[in-house]
Amino acid sequence: MNYFELFQITPSFDIDTANLAERYRELQRAVHPDKFANESEQQKLLSVQRTAQVNDGYQTLKNPLRRAEHMLSLRGIDISHETTTVKDTAFLMQQMEWRESLEDIKDSQQADELIDDLYQSFAGFEKTLSQLLATLLATESDENNLSAADQIRKLKFMAKLQDELARVEDSLLD
Amino acid sequence: MALFQIAEPGQSAAPHQHRLAVGIDLGTTNSLVAAVRSGEALTLPDDSNQHSLPSVVHYSVDSIETGLAAQALSVKDPQNTIVSVKRFMGRSLADIQSGEQQLPYSLTASDNGLPIFNTAQGAVNPVQVSAEILKPLISRAEKTLGGDLEGVVITVPAYFDDAQRQGTKDAAELLGVKVLRLLNEPTAAAIAYGLDTKQEGVIAIYDLGGGTFDISILRLNRGVFEVLATGGDSALGGDDFDHLLQAHLQRAFGLTELSASLSRQLLIESRRVKEQLTNADTCIASVTLENGDTVNAEVSKAEFESLIASLVKKTIASCRRTLRDAEVTADDIIETVMVGGSTRVPLVREQVETFFKKTPLTSIDPDRVVAIGAAIQADILVGNKPESDLLLLDVIPLSLGIETMGGLIEKVVTRNTTIPVARAQEFTTFKDGQTAMAFHVVQGERELVDDCRSLARFTLNGIPALAAGAAHIRVTFQVDADGLLSVTAMEKSTEVKTTIQVKPSFGLSDTEIATMLKDSMKHAKDDITRRMLAEQQVEASRVVETLSAALAKDADLLNPQELADINAAIEQLQLTAQGDDTDAIEKAIEALDAQTQEFANRRMDNSIRAALKGQSVENI
């Protein structure tokens, strides 16, 4: 399913998310099961299926990582279930350093500051990756696509780090 | 139940008729029913002008009492008087007994571990007890509104899992009532405040009821309520405050052993003391012992607050976590709404106000606000307000996953995903000629199966016998707008639909529900066959009515042959529905459904295109 078509948006990594949200609400008004509460079981089921599609489409297009993945899959490159990994040594070193900092948080006196610092470093690094990704996706070529896939893999690493950080933050609250 | 009506194609039955629908707040401590009358949503009182019905059911040998009448018997006969049954819904007996204080009931576990109350009237399960609470509310509504209800909206804590939701729906269906929607309590409260019409922005709803705690973060935008995240604890509420106070009083009175009756008396006194301390700094607690002596003890507000402080802190930690899930901060919140009787406790209000940095909204009675919101939604869903802009987009409160090797979980749907949602997952056989496969579905956030709630086990049968790894089974997990899960499966290469038997872990199987339905019919001197026939006839009339309306609008989407085929199928259904063959009517509905599937799809595509027409042209 081409979600850009469903939302009638030109496929691009740079999309207007406010406009996307607006389209999402309009689509929901047309397909949501509550609009079919008095209709036949067939209509209700169809509405549940369409709404699930609209919801998935919105989540895919809203999230930059998933949007980029979706664009690549529309170009015939599916990396959602792959096992290829990142080979960039400098990047991997940086990842290890950040993981060590995560470990240090729970024994630190300034846990909150450490957490804030890490969030900021992550955000900064992700911004750089995203900008590069946007450029690569803007002009379609085999080389750019492969390179974009690499950036997406790195962004996935970053997403995992973010999750870890959130978990560490949670454990401090308990 | 609505009488069966047949409308000619293109003409719907009584188009401007006001349909009767109500909202029901099925609470842990109290339950209410509300309806929209002359444009205003109000809770409906009983004959003695009581709005709330205590959620208490008493079983004696020859009668069942509910509400105040049952509550009056609570101290005398605690074993047969069931209070706070909502806390038993969708949970195992072992789970309940590990957490709660002494329970005065005679409990046994069903085959799959569900609690069964052994009462003077025999064994009853939590679904049946809940149905007894719904019964007087529904008859109250039908009497007040002067007719049969076409549907109800029942509220549930946003944090309720699949089993708890299904149990609630089963209770209503046991009474033959159509559930238009299970609505999350916090969302209902937001509707009641009419926040949709007034503002745009992010709001927080803090809902502390008798037995459950919910925090929901919603974004409002021109009538659309989009739940961003929800969190909470389905076993934390005002009841726990009572239990802490009860234990405190027991210590203060120096009571080592408590009889069931004294324990109940102490609990009731604890609740009274808690309520008194809302407006007073001290309160005298007093109970009459079995030897006739009365003992007293003074409880100060400060003592009470120190007892409950850690529980209140727990709710605030949930708020923090949920804000993060919603990707907003406390500063983004433009309004906080307080729901549930336990938000009257001053410490709770103070802590919530401090955390969100603004005075919470409390102008609507926190006990009634949920029922009022449910009534507004019921009025819309039943079709009385076709022009309404209101739309609720809810989320699934807990992640859904399946068990993999070594007791680990693979998440299929993560928490706070907007519902309805569908996710497909592929599985392959690992033995030559394998024709069946077993799955275990769980709900929860932890990584190990044992730490999550078991939802259901199901077996796929009828997988075509192929070499190991050659059969690819695509399993689709679908969660509907009520937050209820259904599973379908198909083998990809052969497109063989595999059959699924779902065995709910903490819910009732279809056979158990059928048995309960038969039992309830016996009591009501009704006839199950007649009811099934009537239900199919109503469904047939609904199908014909909505299809006729669709044809009147969009017949141009069909070619003459398709139109003729559909009209023939409609006639066939109308003819069959006049008879009394339930199966034949069901078959005729299926036939018409098959005939109109493509038409329904085209109409949906059409409305999707129409929905985006107003948007700036950014076509591809």
C-alpha cells in the first residue's frame, strides 16, 4: 500500500506534518467505525479495516524513520526485516561510548543532568543524519538509495538508544 | 428490542425518529445511567430520586437485590453481598487473592482459573454479577425514556486490558442489550466538559475511581479527540485508601482477629472517615464489636495523608511516564480534568495541581461526569446527531505480543497505538507435513511471558501439509475501536484459510457465554430461539435499511447488472426475514453481504477521495 497515495501527498522525505495531521483527521471522519455504528456488520468490518490502514499510514508518514523506510520500500528496497548491519567504525565507536554513559547514569550524583545531556547529544546527531537522509532521498539513484538505507540503519540504532535512555530514566523513578 | 420493520428500498424507516440510547458508567463503587433529553445530557434518578446505584449485589436463596437494598445487607451477610465486582473482571482468582485484603466471599476457581462466587443462589461469575448491576439501570432508563433502548455506551477504565473489556461487553450482551461502544472513562469526561467546542490543544485527564486509576493525555482539534497516550493502574483506587485506613483502625483498636462481618463494618467506617476528612481535620472512627462494646479512635487528616502518600505518589509517577509517551511536557497541558470520587481527597488534588501547574477542572460532579459524557456519545452513535463533528480516536493501553521461544515475547502492537489497528505477522512450519500451530497471545510491557497478562491461546488448524518451512502462515491481529482483539490466519501460497480456536485465558469462552445466556433466559421465562430469531430479523432490517440508503445515494457506482443482482438479493432477504427460519435469514444476509462487498469498497474509496477534496491540491 502506498501511503502517500492514500493521503494524496507527493512522496517526499520533507513533508508538512501539520498538513498530514489535517488530512489524517479528515480521513478518520470518513472511515472511522463510529460513523458506521448503526450499519451492517459488513460495513463495520470494512470500516475497521480501512481505519486500521489510515492509522498505520499516518504513523508511517509521521515518523521520519518509518517514512524513509516506506519511501525506500516503494522504490523496491525493503530493509524492515533485514539483517545487514552498519559497518561505519567511527559510528559504532560513538554508539559504544553512549552505551557506557547510559550505564553510568544509575550510579551518578547528577543523573538528571546526564540524562538531559544525552538527550541533547542524541537529538543533535539525529538531526545531522536526517538532513543527510533528506538529501539522499530527494534525488533517486541506486547509489543514493543504498546510501539512504545506511542512514536509516544508523537512525534505528539511535531510536534504540533513545528507548534505552527512557528505560533508565524510568528505573530512576521507581 | 426494536420491532422488526421493513422499509422499501430507497426509503429508510422513520428517518427523523429519535432513537433511545443511554450512557452507563459501570463503576467499582457506584454506577450511573445518563441520557440526552431535549438536548441536555443528564443522569437519570430512580424512583426515590437517587442518581447513583451502589455497585453492590446481594444473593439470597430466592431473590437478588442490588444497590442500596444490597448494601444494607452487606454487614449482616457479607458472603452473599458482592461489592466492587469490577475489580474481579477479567482477572484470575490467584491474581485477586495475591493482592487484596481478606475477602469475605466463598470463592472457587473455574476451569481456567476465573473467580466464581459461591452464593446462596449458587455459583455466579463476575460477568453475571456485573449484569445484575446493569439490569436495574437499563430498566430505569427504559421506564424514564418510555421505550426500549436501541443501544448503550458503557464506560471502562482506559487502562482495562482485552479480557476486562470483553467481560464488560459480555455483561451487557447477557441482558440482550446492544453495546454501541465501550468508551474510555477519561475520554467520556472530556466530552462531558465540552472541551471539543471550546479549545484546541493538549489536555490531561486524571481519573481516580474506586478501584482503578487512569491518566490520559488528549489532543483536541475541532471536534476530534485524539488520545496521545494513556497510562495507569487497573488495580489502584479509593478502595485502597479504605483498605489502608481499615488496617490502621484495626491496629488502633487493637483487633487481632476480624470476623467477616466486623471486617466489613470496619471497611464501611473507613470509607466514612475518609469522606469526612475531605472537609475536616480530624474525625472519630467508631465500631461496635461482637460483644456489643463500642470502640472509638481519632484519625487526623495528617495521619490519613501519610497512609496514602505512597499511593498518590505512584499516580503522579504514572502521569510523568504518560506525558513522555505522549511526547509532551507538563507545560504543554492547557487543561486538567478531575474524574472519579477519589479526586475529592484533598491530597490528590494538591499533588495533581502541583505536578501539572494549573488548577484542575472540577465543575461537573466527578461522580457523574463519566456517565454524562457516555450519554452524549451514545446519542451521536445511535444516529440522533448526524451533523456532529465529534470523533474519538482512542489508543490501545497495553502492548500485544505473542510468545516465542524461551518464554520471550515478540510485540505485535505496541501500547498507545491508535485503534482500530491491524498487524500481520508471518510464521512458518518447522516440521514436514505440519498441519497445526499453537499461539499464545499476551498483553503487557515486560519482556518475559510470565510477567505479562495471558490473553488467549489459539491453535491454527488446516495448514496444508507441505515440507518444513514451505508453508507461510500470515496471521493478522486486529484490534477494533472498543480495544478488542480478533485474529485471522491464512496460508500464503495456497491461500487456504486456517481455522482458529481461541481460548481466552481470563475470559469466557463462547460456550460458557451461550450457557449463561440460556440460564438467564430460563429465569426471565424467555425463549432463546425467539431471541435469536428477533436478533437476526433486526440485523436483516438494518442491512436492508442502510443498503437502501446507500443505493439511493450511490447507485451510479454500479452497472445495471450489478444493481439488478443486488436488488434481487435484497428482495430475497426481505422475503426470508418474514419467515421464522433463523439460519435461513443469516444465510440470506451473508449472500447479500457477498453481493455488495465490491459496492461497499467503492463507496469507501469514494468517501476517502471526498474527504481530501477540501485539502490544498497536492495530487500526485
